[in-house]
Amino acid sequence: MATYWSSKPEAIFGELKSKASGLNQAAAEKRLEEFGPNKIERKKRITPLIIFLSQFKSILIAILIFATILSAYLGNMLDAAVIFLIIILNAVIGFFQEYRAEKAIEALEKFAAPKARVLRDGKITEIFAEGVVPGDVVLLETGDRVPADARLIEALSLAIDESTLTGESTPVEKLIGELAENTPLADRKNIVFMNSVVVRGKAKCLVFGTGRQTEIGKIATEIEEIKNEQTPLQERLSGLSKSLGLVIILIAGLVFAIEYFRGLDIINVALTSISLAVAVVPEGLPAVVTIGLAIGVQRLARAKSIMRKLTAAETLGSCSVICSDKTGTLTKNQMTVKEIFASGRYFSVDGQGYSPDGEILFEGKEADIKSEGELAKMLLCGALCNNASLHKEKAGWQISGDPTEAALLVSARKAGLNENSLKSEYNQIAELSFDASRKRMSSVFKFRNKIVVFVKGAPESVLSKCKFIMKNGRVKFLTSHDRDEIIKANTAMASKALRVLAFAEREMPSAVRDYKIESTESDLVFLGLQGMIDPPRPEVKSAIQACEDAGIKVIMVTGDHALTAKAIAQQVGLRGDVVDGVELAKMTDKALAEKILGVGVFARVTPEDKIRIVRALQNKNKVVAMTGDGVNDAPALKKADIGIGMGSGTDVAKEASVMILEDDNFATIVKAVELGRNIYDNIRKFVLYMLSSNVGEVFVILGASLVGLPLPLIAVQILWMNLLTDGLPAVSLAFDPAGKDIMNRKPRSPNDAIITNDMVGTILLVGFVMLFSALGLFKFELFNGASLEMARTVAFTTLVVVEMFNVFNSRSEIESAFSSMFSNSYLILAVVFTIALQLAVIYAPPLQKAFGTVALGLSQWGFVAIAGFIVLAAVEIKKVLRRKNRATAAAF
């Protein structure tokens, strides 16, 4: 058999071994055992324990765990306790962020129809939807949620809301005839899909797909099969951890060997080595990165971008392509009448969305509705031949019913015609509902002593039933010239991607009681056309331009028609080719990869197409953000590097996303990208700060070992110094404001290392300054007869103060520390607080005992301050040289 949409019903009944009266109960029960319940059950579940344990996979964490065990074994319980606390804190934060990411399939499970009406043994039976099986005949009516994928057998005026599956912005009118085998998903008008909603009409359909064999079920399977890949930051930190691990092993081994051959006992040798490990490992890095990301996430939340996964915040900064849905993302998801044709003239309609504020204009001036008889009549027709409603709430104007009909209510209100007031004069006595074969709807009213029929529908359908036309307030015979003029107007409006409806009326004898289609919808008087569109959000055009300035390509990926998508793309400034689903299906992956960067719009796409698009872009080494709000978007949202769900979207889309736009505003993405870049810049700042500081500590300890000096720092001092300097000052760097050029830079490559060659140069420079200043002062104190405790206190304090100066160096790799010294008040407070804590450690007797310190004199503080200024001056000179080199390169 061919496909279910291209085969005749008789063939499908035969294939499924069913009949028009439905299955018998025994056969249904047997099939339920064979095919399983009609629900989406998870094939595999990731338990909370697995998520928690996964937080300990990092090599850096493994090193810290080893340091904790060794510290405890050697009796340094304070060191062990503090390091262990950092490890657990980092794991708990990561656990709670990632636990929610595994709920996407659970949301799909809940997104199921609870009841269904089926024919069993020839009788209508209501059952739980999970009991529906292939071969069941299901009955549908207005308001029902479709329980499974099924082929239509009978349909009466059936319209289905498939927006959560296909992205189609308006209800789909359904048919029962056969379709071509290559018909795209969104155009299969003889198929109803699980979880879509019946907006209008009745139907009888034959189920062929249940559970995971439905389109919704396939999406669930795709989501499960998509792996959660590491973000660029995770990959870089993982690489950094591996490098540090290797360095730690080599240096600790070297120190162990030196100290052992110097004749020190094994315990002291081990203590020295563990001190070095503590010094070189930036044990605060995982926690500080996590806290930095959390601060960035809070900033994003204030900008109405909710991050569901911490690490995704910085990924935004490397985003190079945004694949955006059209409906509700680039557009308002509010059908709006923009153009009217009546009596041979064009009228424009201003205003936004469903708000009735606005005017109907002719040649730029407000039209005189009273003098425009046919215009007023047409608007009246649109308001009364209508089943939608319009009402105002705190959130603004809201609708109930078909968005297209709601748009007609709004255009009428802009002319002063309120449907509620009109209904007090016009008493509806009959309705001939819309159906896909007639493509018309008629409403019959009693108005005073007259029977009036108002008709709306597809222009060619309505025009075919018109014999007269209203022009200049008078009814005249419809001439061939009039018809050509109307067809020309319809074509012109349709070319602008407007959805065009025609309107007509007639009077009927008051004696008529039976309103049949043939007699009621004949000899009509043509009134005019209204063209409507789901308009772009006003801020989208500038947002797309901002993306382009930042080197980010924007691609529209929509289930809507190519003509509509192209028109919206032109209005918002999207450039590139338009590729529809049929053309895309014919492309090989290689052909798609070659063409994709030149495409601006993909139209009539399926969920599988979206996955292909994302994958093709990722194969081009692009960091892809995908926006979406429907169930159909979920697999691509999860596959993308940054899945961006809409706040008003489905739970499925939100759960598959790592970021949610609270206001559904595409422009918010631009702000989020800026913040994402700022987050990554700030992470690099404290990576630079922490590593340069820690490398300095290593140089000091290693240098002391190489020249035969006593250990200049004890383990508790090293740990305190790392917690002190790598804590508040490092975290405060997360509050650094964005640079002025942040959105004029191209996106960084996913392959870029987190530490550049220039950063390595800075790290080594700072390390050597710390080596010569701290170790020099340590040796100086010993040479002048100071106690070991005094010499250690001087070295200890020198390193703390130098690191306080160094934190200002780390704010920019090229700009002077003095150019924005006071722009981050949190950093100033952090430095002051850190110095205050260090003073307490030096001068408070209980802390002196715990940390092995003694009070310093004024002259010693003078030398310590000079060391701080030296490191600031050294890095400033390096920055001046780099700025000169950049200026020279730019000149050529």
C-alpha cells in the first residue's frame, strides 16, 4: 500500500483489517497487547542519582578529591574540609540546574488526550485515549483533542489547529480526498494528528498510528536520541583541567624528588607536594565559574531571558547562527487586516494586533465611513458573519475563536462598528458553516423587517456566486470588467502575502424558512476584499540588523507557506534564498551543506527538516541557536547548541530548551547574546586572574625548593590565600560591564582556546613578578635575622597584595587598568574586604595561631606595597606594547 494520505479509504481499511463500523472489542484488546498503550512512555530514564554523580566527572574535580583525601590522611583536616565543601557546593548547583533538563519527555507524556469516542462493535463508545489502537474508527467534533494519527473518512466543515505540531499560524481546513505521496506534513489535509485540536466541524477518521508511531511520538523519540553535547565552555574547561592535571603531576613529582633527595623525611616531602598541588589547582575555579554564570543568568533573567542551564549562558556569546520560527517569534501571532478593496478603491488600515485602536485610511487620510456605503457594508458583513469574540484584559486585547475572524472584528471596530451592539439590531436565525469544498461561510439575520444574508470566504468562491456589485453606494450588475478588477486586486494583495477574504450580501424573502446553500448563496452582491497578515513585531527588523552587525546570521525556519514567509522576511530585512520543504527533501546532505549559508528562509519544513538544518549548520562549525514554541520545534531545540523556547509556547518546547524568552520577543535574543558575550569575557577575566595568581604561587614554592630555602608558605596559608583572593575578587569580575565594541565583534570560534597565547604571556609575566617579589622578600627577611614565621608572613602578605593589584590587570587584555578603574564597585569593595580579612589574619591573635602569622611593621608593609605596584606596572607596559602592535597592524 502507498502512504495513508495517498491511498483510498478502502485500501486503508483493508491494510488495517478494519471496517467502517469499527473494530470489535476482542480485536481491539488484542491490538492493545500488540501495539501497546496509546501514550508516549520513556524508553530510558536518567535518575537524579546519575545526574548528581555526573557532576564529578571533571578531571579538575578529581584532582580536588585526591587533594582532599591526601590532606585528610596527613592530618590537615581544615584543608580537607574546605576543599570538600567547595566540591559538594559545585555539584549541588550543577545538579539542580541539569535535573530539569530531563523533563522534556515527561511533558510530552502529560500532553495527551484523556478521552476518545470510538466505534466498537458498531456502537459509539467513550474510552481513555491510551486505549485507542490502529484500526479504530474515531469520532471528532469541535473542541476535541485528536487522540492519535488518523486518516479522515468523513468530514463536515472540519478545521484543525495544528500550530503546536506544524507551526501553521491559522487553523487548517481538512479534506477527505487522496493526496500525492510526496505531500509535506503541513499539507496533509486528509490526516489528523495526535494532540491537535478541532476548532470547527465534525469528522470520522481511521486510526493508523498510536503512541510512538504518531508524529508526536516520533518527536519524543528524536528528543531522546539527541545527545546532550558539551557547551564550548565545558569543552574548554575540560581541556584546561587536563592540562593542569598533567602540569600538577610533573611539578609535584619534580618537587617531591628534589625535597626527597635533599634528605627530608617522607611526611615533609608529601606535605610540600600537597601544598604545591593546592597552590597550582585553582580549586575555586569550578565554583567561581558556576557563580559567575549564575550572576550572568540573573542578568539575563532581568532582561526576560530565563536560562534553564547555567553553562548555556556563555554559549550565547559564541552564537553564530539563529534559526528562528516565524509565527509568534518574528511575527505577533495576531492576524491583522492591513488592506481593503471596495468600490474600485484601496484603503489601508493602521494599528497593531488585536487592539481596535487605529483608523481606516484612503490616500493617507481617515476615510469617511458614512459616505463609503460599500466599505461600511463590507465591514458590517465581516463583523456579523463571524463566530470569534474580542475582549480586553489586563494583559491587553484578547480573542476567542479563529484569529482570522478576530481580525475582521478589529477592522470593523476601527470603523466604529461594534459587533456586540450590532447583534442587538441583527438577530441571527441561521448559519451555513464554512467547509473546505465551498470555501465560504454564510450567516442569516433578521434586520427590522428584512432577511439579510452575509457571506465571506475565498475570493474566487464568493465571486462565483455574485451577480451584483455595490459601487458608490448603489447596487449594479457585476460586469466582466468588474470581475477582472476584483481578480487583479486579489492577486495584488496576495502577492504581498496577505490572506484575502471576499465579502458579499443579499436579501431574501421573509417567507423563506429553510436556508439551503444553493438558494441562499446565489445572486449575491459583491461588497469588497479584506487582506490580512500576521505582521512582524516592530522591533524585529532592528534586532536582525543588530545580529548582522555582530556577525550572526539569522534564518527563518517555518512551517508556513513560502510566499508568506518570503514577504515577512523582506519586511524584517532577512536576506537569502527561500527553500521550501519539497525542495529541501530533494537535497542531499552535501547539497544542503553547500547551500545553507546562502539561505534566508526555509518554509513548509517538517520536524525532521529542522534537525537536518541544525546539523548542517553545526557541520559548518557554526554555533546554532534555534527558537521555537511548538511541539514540532522540540527535537531541533534540543539538538541546537542553544535551544530558545518562547514563554507562551508549549511545555514540551520549554523543557527541550536551555533558554526561554519570557516576552517572546526576538529582540530580547540580541540583548541575551550581548550578555552572553559579556559573561564569557568575564569568565576569561577570572580564569586569567586565578591562573596568573596560582602560577605565581607555584613559582614561589618551586623556586624555594630549587634554591634550597625553607617552604615559604604552609598549606593552610596557601588554601586561605586561594579562597581569599580567588573568592570575592574573582567573583566580582562577573559584574564587569560589557566593552563598548562587544556587539561589533564577530562570534568567537567554538575551537578557540579559553587561554590565548597573549594570556599565557601575562600569566608568566605575573608569575615571575610574584616569584621575585615574594621569594625575594622572604629571603631578605631571613637574611636580616627574622624568624621563619615573620618571613612566611611577609611572603604570604606580599602574594595577597600583589594578587589584589593583579585583579585590576585582569579586567582587560589590552586596555589600561586605569581606563575603567572604578566602573565595577563590587570589585573595589571585594578588594577592600579582602585586605581587611588579611589584616585580621596578621594581627588578630587567635588567627595568628591558626595561620602561623605574626604582626608586620610599617617598613615591611612598604616593601609589600611596592611589590603590588610593580606587578601593575609590568602588565601595563605589556598592554602599551600590544596596543602599539595592534595600531601598526591596522595601519597596514
